[in-house]
Amino acid sequence: MKIQTIPRFSPLLLTLPVALSSCSNIEDSTQKKPNIIIIYTDDVGYGDISSYGASLVRTPGIDNLASNGLKFTNAYATSATSTPSRYSLLTGEYYWRKPPGWRVGDLEGTSIAPGDAGMIIDTGIPTIPSMLRDAGYVNAVVGKWHLGLGPLGGPDWNGIINPGPEDIGFDYVFLIPATGDRVPCVYVENRKVVNLDPNDPIEVSFNQPIGDDTTIYNPDVTPAIITSYPKPGESRISKEREGIKMHPSFGHDQTIVNGIPRIGYMTGGYAARWRDEDMADMITEKAVNFIRENRNNKFFLYFSTHDIHVPRVPHERFAGQSQIGVYGDVIKQMDWCVGEIMNTLDELNLTENTLVIFTSDNGPVLDDGYHDGTPEETTGHQPAGPYRGGKYSAFEGGTKIPFIVHWPAKVKPGISAALFSQIDILATFASLVGHESPDSITYDGSDHLPALLGEDTEGREFVIQQNMGGTLSVVKDNWKYIEPSDGPALNPYTTPNIELGNYPGHQLYNLEKDIGEKINVAGDNSQKVKELSGILERVRNRE
């Protein structure tokens, strides 16, 4: 099937606070700095990309980055879940540092943010975009956010959303506020919900049903359920019937939008609600437009795809195009998004001096809340590659992710085994753009620019990982230590049940001999346990 270019949406009208061509205080050397793009995918595992070993699904766009860039084989996200990884990426601070009892609404320090969480990142701390803005960059975030919006208690979806990404250094903002499986199912652009009808206001709750027109999933009414669509000015809610596109396997059984049950309750905002099938097209178009509008500026684009997170609802042109069901279809769709970004850079002659990083927020998961056929249709595919566990897990599959650096002007193609963590990206970018003290602007990260450029084959000394429940691990010199935990051994809600890596005793694995973490050798290596557990304590206490 031939994939056609997506139809163009209305051109963006960006009012940007900085234009580098007119800033006299920006040194001439700024022009030698690269444009920077982070392509941050969602739930993409080490083995989901063909250049990392996948054989049943092909990813030519990403493979092109890998073959012409530096492919890391030993890179990590900081956490096995989304919100903590995204926080740590942008701030250079481990998310688990939030003190006991710290909350934003219903969000605890190690948890995944609900759809109505307030802004999680303190607007007074350094971030990647705030640092790059100081260096003369124009910054955009496009795609999944999942770091909260508005004040404590959540944003006013019907007014100006403040605080938001604009308050930590982003100049242009187009967001999926949380995730596709959570309400509100609307886009936010520059502090406002897109296409919101003021006569049909949005109300959101994660505690109880709200309003007279909230549509709640009813498994006894199949395949169609009653759905209501209020029209402005109507005194009574009109009723229509909508078929269910995807049934929940756990949770995900509250408000139905676009035929898909979601987490949370939402009423109103019907004109603003997204169509899941168009999501990849929409965010890619916004990202491409930002690049075009800023081709004469130095820019930073944080492009955060929703794929391959649930609900997996590919555009019709990708549906049925892979050998491994809808899971493979959304991988192909995600790969297309990457290709569109790179095609735009090529067209504008920006590729040579644009640093592109492709990576993921955590490891993979098959059934994560919906019966979409993935566990059955992915037979033979290994989403985490050779690693144990997956999303949510303390084992390697939870945080060991694909990581590709593409910058033709500076980075030679190849493969790097350097140990690298996303916690270091803030300090490393600061070094890249000439910050006088890059390590000083981050709590936990440090400057590893030589590793990012392929000049250092060792990388950082160790990496720290966090699983869903907050259990910490450390990897150093091919040894992996997981601290004792009384948490559950399995995630009962995923299919298959993902091993979380929790265990009441010490765990130690020799990754050089036991890449699958099958043999716990803590009992025979007390000194190594003492060494690695000591590292965890020193990092935890900031010693």
C-alpha cells in the first residue's frame, strides 16, 4: 500500500518571543550550534525497532537514523513508567526525589499522573527548554505531555491554562495533555483547548461520574452502547448509538470517546474531542510546521509521540499493514512520523546541523488495558529484545531503551556501548551550547557530551533505575543490583503479567553472563552487593 503525504492543516501562526537573526546579544558562534530534536516515543521497547533486532515489523525511518547515526546499546530511561521518565528527562532530577507525602492532586511522587494533575515541574528550576532559551533557541513541545497542567487541583479546561510548558521555557505548545487512554480527550495549544465551544464547557473528574451526558462503558450492552451528544442551546440531551471500537481488559471503563472507553469521567467539549486515528497526523503536522516556521532560527523541538501507547488506534492507511496486528501497525505509524520529521529537515537543508535523538520513555507492554489482540498477534516478536520484564519493571526490560543520535556534522555512524542515562541530557545539552557550568544546573545528571558524540566509549559510571512502585536499581560494570522491596512480584493487570522485579531480599545479576537476569547471585557476592547498595544510598542522600 502506498503511503501518501498527510493533508496539510491550517498554517500555524506563531508569535515567538525571540528571533535569533535579530538578537544582537547572541554571539556569532550561536550559528554553529545545532538545531536539536528529541523524538520521545511512548512504550517503545528495545526490541520493537528493526535496527535493534525486530524481524516481524520493519522501521525504515528509524533504521535510517541508526545506519547514519550512533546507535547506543547501553542507554536507559530513568524510570519504567511515563511521568517519572519525562520529568527526569526535562529537569535532570530523579522523580523519586519527591518527598514522602508529596502530592499534586491524586499524584504521589513515584506515580503516573492522572489526566487532571496540576503542573508537576516547578517553574523555578532549570529545564532543557529554559536552558536552551537562554542560549538563544526557540523551543516547542508537540505531542504527549503527561506532566500536569495548571495549578494544584488541575487546570481550568475552559479558560487560560496556567502554569504550563510555556512557564518552563517552551515558546510553542501543542499537547496531548496526558495520554490517549485518559480524559480529557482534547488537544491544548498555547494555553487553550483547541476548538472548544464556549457553550459546551468541559468538566473532568477522576473520582465519580459527572453531568447528565457522561457516557460510561457498559459491558452488558454490546457491541453498541448509548452515547449522548449535547448540542449548544438544547434543553434535553439527544441520544445516538456508537459502536465500541475496543473493549477494556482492566480499568479503562469510564467515559467513552470515539468509541473507546477511557480512564476518568468527562462531559462536554464535544467539538474539541480528538479522533484517535488522526492523532499521529495531527502532531506530526504541528511539528513539521514548527520546523518550517523556524528554519532560520536555532530551534529545539521536543516531539513526543503517543504511539505505541494504548489505545492503539492507527490511521486507516496503517491499519492491517503489519504482520503482528495493531501493535505492529502503530509501530509503522510511529516510524512514519520519524520519517516525516527527517524528510522536512532534508527539504529545508537542515539535516547536516540538526542533532536528532530518537528514544523512548520506558520499556514495552502488550495488553495494557484493552483487548486489542496484541498478546495473541505478536507471537514471535520480542518487544524487550533479550531483556527480562517490560514497562513497570525493575528488570532491564523496564528501562533499557533504544537510543539513537543523528548529527551528520559531528557524529560518525556506528554503534556505542557507552553507558548513558536520560538523566544526563540537560547537562549534556548545556555543555553542547557552551554553558559555563553544565553540571551546576541539574540535581542528578552530569555532562556526558563526549559519550553522546561517540568520542567516549565508556559513558557514565553507573545508572539508577526506578520501577512502578519506586524500587530502585543500579547498573555498574555489567552488574545489576535491585534493592529489597515488599511490593508485588507481578503486575496483575498486564497480559502477560509483567515481572516487576520486587523481592524482599537483595538481588544481584551479572549482566555480562546473564543478560536475562535469571540467576540471582547476591548470596555469593556480598562485597558487590555492599558496593552497589552503597551507591544507591549515596545517590539517595546526595552524598
